[in-house]
Amino acid sequence: MTVKNRSANAATRRSKRDLPSGGNIPATAPSSAVSALESWTETTTNPYPTGTLGKALEALDVIASADRPIRFTEILNQLDQPRGTLHRQLSNLVAEGLVTVDQNQTYTPGLRLLKLAARAWSRNSLRSVAAPHLMALHEATGETVHLGVLNGLEVVYLDKVESRQSVRMHSQVGNASPLYCTGVGKAMLARLPLQDAADRASRFAYVQHTPTTLASASLLLEELEAIRQDGLAFDREEHEPGIVCVAASVLYPEGEGVAGLSVTAPAFRMGPDKIAEFSALVRQTAQNIEDETDARLGPRHQE
Amino acid sequence: MTVKNRSANAATRRSKRDLPSGGNIPATAPSSAVSALESWTETTTNPYPTGTLGKALEALDVIASADRPIRFTEILNQLDQPRGTLHRQLSNLVAEGLVTVDQNQTYTPGLRLLKLAARAWSRNSLRSVAAPHLMALHEATGETVHLGVLNGLEVVYLDKVESRQSVRMHSQVGNASPLYCTGVGKAMLARLPLQDAADRASRFAYVQHTPTTLASASLLLEELEAIRQDGLAFDREEHEPGIVCVAASVLYPEGEGVAGLSVTAPAFRMGPDKIAEFSALVRQTAQNIEDETDARLGPRHQE
DNA sequence: CAAGGTGTTCCATTTAGTGGAACTCAATTT
DNA sequence: AAATTGAGTTCCACTAAATGGAACACCTTG
């Protein structure tokens, strides 16, 4: 076979069929080693060979990332696979309901994704434990409350409570943001083992979203130290201009590691006084959730 | 190789590798023929060979359907595949972030599902066109408003606007309910070609959720006729006791076919007078959304 | 410490995914 | 109207990759 320049695949496929390091299924994000699972978080091509599944998901990712129904050839161009192959993969995705085609041969994410995610979400234990606490925090502060979990180099938001929900209702759930410029992100980073936090810190792109966005690993690490001191992280308009937040981390024992929660508000509504007031509430809420997840799992914890 | 009684697989695999009927990728749910894609909606094993992908998704489905983290063997029992095979499939799912394992070797749906679904949802064109209309309908009625789409034998809810969102916030988005006992479901069925509606009607299980649940295909078809007359469907406590709703269908031209929307409320708050009042609003809202999706696609519609 | 169960790894076998090329069908162009 | 391009689909020999039986760890339990 002619190898051409199929860089992605060539780089991807390892010798025969060995998994990350020996084939053992690693507990997800063990929060100490740089997890094998972070791969798909980044924009680079997945470095681990998951065979057919990986290919199919690459296609699915392209379709999901497109901001409109996307044509066959566009997908082809972004993936550098042979036409025949891609076509069959798409057939399969369509047959499985993960993707939808309409008459104009344009592809859109399918409803099955929604169904799967809805079940996943509603059964997520951290989320369900946290929900009432988030609600209480929202009532106490009157501001928007977020719950997020650490995922590679991102926060993925699991839940959100806001008053003026109106049009942008579910906007955040399932969304992902960088760790280095969000309150929840920094709170979670600070909770990681030092080495792990440093590893991740070294891998961010440090896109300057606003004038106050942290611009380098060293600045970030310095701030993490402060966060460790009092258990609170702040977003000072670092991600979106005019938006500030107070955040704290939650450790939950079910192996997936670190989560975080925050109260977010426009800067004009949340001055130093309010921040001080909310800080205690946020810290307390994080503690409550952590206690409850601990309790749920029972005292089999110290073994 | 010894074939054993691997019924699922045996029944699944067709001769060599032919797709549903010749291999052409069919436009999803063409709302006339019984679509190939309904398969995964039902509980029976997927009758189409999607090879590895299909197998992996079966496993994912099992994990997502479980109401708690599930162990390896439990999955194995539900799937009837060799241990080695299942193990490798799970490895792949984990490596791709679709599934998460914790220390106790229990499997949970992964965050990637949420991310994918969130992107799918936020970019869904029907949903985004409909959102402001749903909002308006909610303001006008003060009651909960749903948007759902037809998917095989189910309604999948795409959006929801309710006032007392509190704890059960996103509960419905992505959820699926049967067609025959929901307002949206019946409205959509009535909008299908007669033959198609009859086909589907013959395939429901007709579980008696409440005393008023329609109990047979003939009863359903009769009611569909009435719904076609005035374009409105009603749920008279047919799915949940004490809950009624008024629904109408929306045809949207992007190939996926039929959708529906409804106003839902407790029966005591929505008597005959209110129903009459809301009926007009519901009908009008459906019309508005339909017009707007038409307009969006431009007048290339009659060709 | 044997017995049973559960999870993981190995490897020869063969299935099923691959991908180059040929084909079809439109929409353009000459 | 014939010729050209380009997008989507199909075909099929080739081989990579999935398979699955069996052996291996590692608990837990009697």
C-alpha cells in the first residue's frame, strides 16, 4: 500500500495493538499521572489506537464541531481518510443514529447522542448529590451557580442554576472551558497533586481572552499557591470581560477525582463586599457536598 | 470456531457486509417508509450490522441504561459476548472517553458524551429557531412548554421552558417518551402519512400508564383522525395522573421530518376554559415556528 | 489453602475494515 | 448537446484489526 502523507494515522498506529501502557484499563483520570484519557480533550489527533471506534468518533467529532450541517467532502478534507472508508464509517454512524443525513447529503449529530447524554447526566452521582446544595447556594446569593468537573485540560460543566434562565437555558451544561482562566478550573487545579498541576499548567495555550487572563504557567502556579492557602479561587474577568466569580473545589471519591463549583456574576453587581460575603458560602457549600459524597460511599474510604 | 448460542450476533450478521438495502445511506427518517434507523429506539437487538461500532455501542447503551455504576460481569451477562472481546471494547470506549472506570472496576458513562451532546444540542437548528417562540408561549400561558421530535416510536424532547425550574432543571431534555400517550407524540403521529402512522401505531406496546391511556392501535388511529381535523392533540392524563397538555405538530423541512410542541400543566390548573384559551396559542406558535423554518431554508422548497 | 468468581492478557484464526479505482449522476462549461 | 468537472457511491483484493478460547492473576469465601 502506498503510504502517502496520512500523517494522523501513521503517527497514531503503534506497533501491533498495544494499549497506552500494557493494555490495562486505567482508572479514569487518577488525578496523579497524566491520564491516558486526556487525549480527546485536546485538538491534536488522538494518539491512542482505538481502531475502528476511534476513526468513527473522529468523524463524529467533526460533525459535532461544525456549526451547521456539514457535507461529505468537508468531513473528508478534515480527516484525511480515503473516501470509501469515510463513507462506510458515516453509513455506520447513521445506521446507529449517532448522525443524521438529510436529502442534501448533509450530516448533523443524531438524537441518540442526546438520549445517551441525558441518561448519563441524570444518573451522575456527583451531580445529583450536589444539586440541592447548588440550589441553596443560588438562593442565598441570587447569582448564577455552576458545577464543573476536571477533564484533561478543561472544565466540563455538569450543572448550572441561574435565575434569569430564559433563552440561554441549558447553555452551559456539557460545555467545556479552559482551566487556567476560570474560577472552577483554577480551584480544581489547586486541589491536584503539585506535580500533576504543574504538568497541566505547562500544557495550556494561554490564550489571552481578556486583559486580566493569566498569561503563563508561572503566573498560574503562583496563583494556585494562594488558592491552596484559603481554598478559594477567583476569576477576575479573566475569561469574559465584566464577569467575575468565586469558586471552590470538591473532591469526590468515586475515582473521577476533582470537581468545582462557583458563583458567577457581573463585576458591577459583585464588588469586594459581596465577594467576601459569598466566599464563605461557596467554601461551605463545597464542604457540604464533599461530606455528603464521602458519606454516600460509606466509611470504606481509608482502606 | 464453535458457534454456541450467540443468538444476537448470529441473527444480526447478514451474508457478507451489505447495509440495510443495498448500502445506500438513506436520508434519516424520511417520514414515509419505516426507517432503517428506528432500530436502536427499540429494545430488541439492532438488526443491522454496523460491525465493531455496533458492538461498542451496545456496551455503551448497557452502561448508560444502568442506574448506577455497573460492573464488568453485569455488562457481560447482558450482552453475550466473549469476555476477551467485551474487555477490549470497553478499553476502547474508555480510551475514547465515552466511558469512565473507577477503582472498583465499575463503569459509568463518560464526559465526552455530554460534550458531544451539548454541541449537538446547541447547534440544532429547529431548537434554536423554536426557542424564542417557546419562550413567548411560556410567558403567555405561564405553564411548562415542551419541544420534541419524532424518533422511531418515541418523542425525544429537545427543549423545555418552565417557571419553577428549581431542582429538576434540565430533566426532560434528551429524554424519550412513547408516542401513543403524550400530546406531542400524538400530534406528530397525526402529521405523518396515514400508512406510516398506522405502521407505527401497530408497533406500540400500549403500556397502561394511567386509566385514560389509549389501549390499542384502533383507539389511537381514531383519535389521530380527530387530531388531523383541528390540528391539536390533547393528553388527558394519559401518561401521568393529574397532568394534561395541549400539543400541535411542526413540520420542518430539513429532512428529519416532524416535531411537536406542547403546553403542559396539572389538571386542576388547566380546566376546559384554559385549554380553549391555550389551544389557539399552541396552534399559532406551531405555525410560527413552521413558517420560520421554511423561511430559513429559503424558497428552494418547491423543487 | 483450596474453590469459585471476577477481571485481564495472550495469540492463532479469520472476519471485517481498508482504500484505490471505477462508476454514477448532476451541475457547469465549451 | 457533448464534454468536463466534482461530489457521492460502489466494488473488491488485501491486510490490519477484531475475535474468542484458554490461560493467567487476583481477590474473596468457605
